Amino acid sequence: MKSDKISEAVVRRLPVYLRYLNELVQREVTTVSSQELGQRLDLNPAQIRKDLAYFGDFGRKGIGYDVSYLIEKIRHILKIDQQINVALVGAGNLGHALSNYNAYLKDNMKIVAIFDAYGPKIGSKINSLTVQPMEELTEAVQKENIRIGIITVPDTEAQNVADQLIESGIEAILNFAPTILKTPSHVRIHHADFTTDLLSLAYYLENGKEDELDDNNE
């Protein structure tokens, strides 16, 4: 299997599978079929089987998937069976929320450092982490072996922050700022755009009403 043959859509579905499998463990469910996964996740069972088959043969015909074994394999595929350290830049409200959520995560992906350029925020505490000045970013990335950066600053500052993260050695970025960032090809970037998602929901609200009217007129 070559990773460049795996589509982004497949990779993005793996955490969805993992989340539900973890729920099954909590309910002491030991095996699950692709049919059951499909019903719960609103996905085609054949798509689930195809997604997993890219990485190996994990299921048994007539029995399904061993839940604990599949969790182990997906964690390995996503590389979260190892410690992955994350830096967050922007200690505002969103940064606080993400850091607070991070405190409850059980996975090996953790926010280990927080940075901000605003003087009054520097030195303040968010959970067990102290907000550091941007001047300490490169040293912290190297010292803590930080590989992923999260950006939660205003859009006017986002590109500058991205440039600093890249210069410090960050390999991937999750951007919450409402702007498109330019990054070199060797740095992976994902955009989390709340505004776009909310605006698209508005379309579906109206579209849903039109669909109901069309059905009633048939």
C-alpha cells in the first residue's frame, strides 16, 4: 500500500470509524460488521470495507471486525499510537476552548505549548500550560518535538503565524482563521472554517423546504 494512492476522503473517514469503535468498547461490544457500522455512521457498508481494505485485511467473513483489533490498526494507520505534540498559536476564546478540550483527550495527540503575541496574555495559564511569547516558538518546537501547529488568531495575522510555524519546523497546520493560507508543498494544511459551514447550512434549510413542497405537489 502506498499512501499517495489513498484519497483524502478515505483518511478523513478513519477518525469517524475510530470514534464509533471506541464507543463500542465502552459498551463492551467485541465485534462489529460493516453493515452495523454503515447503519450507525450513515455510510455504505461497501465503502467502509473498501476504505479499510486499502490498509489490510482486518475483517472475517461472517463475523465482522474485532473491535479492539481494528481500533489498534486504525490508530497505527493514523500514527496516533505514538506521541504527537501540537503547538497552539492564539490564546483567545477559541484557543482556550481547544486547550480545555485537549485536557480531556486520551489520545497521544496533545497540545503541549501555547503561544500568543499579545503581551498581557503571555505568562497566563490555560490548564497546566503557560502562554509563551512567539519569540520562543522555534526553541519550543525543537525541544518538545512539536510536529503540528494550530492557528486560532485573527485572519490578518494568520499568514504571518503560518510562516513562523513553518520556519520553526512544523510539518502540518490546522487553521481556524477565516482565510486561505499559502504554505509550501511539504507542509500539510487543513482549514476549519465555521463561517463557510454555517452559510452552507442556510442553503440546506431553504432547499429542504423546497424539496418538501416538490414532494407534496407530485
